Amino acid sequence: MADVKAFPQSELDNMHIANGMVRLDFKAKEASDMKDLRVIMTPQGYIQVFGMLQQIMDKLEAAGVIKKIEPQK
């Protein structure tokens, strides 16, 4: 596995599709020496990441760390 880096000084700013690729733009916080970051992945890669994130959300909910918000009708 490649090096893993944490980016606590940035936040997701935008998500979009361009040229058939999913792009996630992270914006560095003002007080940070971090630079903005863009993650580009294939749609299939995005689907895999989305599934992994859903599994983590389910585990956090089961542990009582988060509470699911039901959609408003």
C-alpha cells in the first residue's frame, strides 16, 4: 500500500465529474500551510470508495457514535 497521509487542515470543497472522471476538491484551511488537493478517480473507483464509506458509517452508527437522520418527507 502506498503512503497514507491525513489532511486535517483541509475540507471537501467540491465534487464533480469531468471527462468521465470523478474529482474531489479539498480546500486547505486558511491557517494551514497545506495546499489545496484534488483527488481524481474512475467512476468504478468512486463506487468502491462510496461502499467503503457506507460500511464505516454503518459501524459508527452501530457503535452509537453517530445517529442516522431520516429524510424529510
